[in-house]
Amino acid sequence: MGRGAEQGNLAEMIPKELQPELPVVHITSISRKDVISAGFYDCPVYVTSARGATYVFLAKLKMESEEYDHKLWILSGMCIVMAPE
């Protein structure tokens, strides 16, 4: 469900779409020593939109480039909510 060249990357949301669904994501685990943090956003994952105590884990989402500022996503309050609401 990517948008052209943005496929597979974290991208700006479509206007007036407040809670877009996350497409199917392939998840793999790696050793902590092999973790690459440049070009990735540490996205919090919650069970419900109440956040707080429903925190589950931190997902690394690929951004458009390594120079892209991850603080933009932090300020926008970007997270993944696992329960459809």
C-alpha cells in the first residue's frame, strides 16, 4: 500500500485521514549488536489509543533517508495502535 517512491518508507499522512491503517509488515528480530539506528524512527507501539500503560514495544520504522529528521515524527505524536477503534 505504498505511494510510488515512498513504498516501504515512513511517509507523510494523507490530509484528513486521521487514523490510517498500517499495511502488513514483515517483522524480524536481530541481535542488539547488529542494530542500525541511522535512517530509522523508534516508533512506540500500543495496544489501545489510551497509550500509557498499554505500551508494548518499540518498532524501528524506515524513514525516507538517513538525513530525514526523526524529531518531526516525535512532535507529531506518531505511534502504532494495534487495536482498531
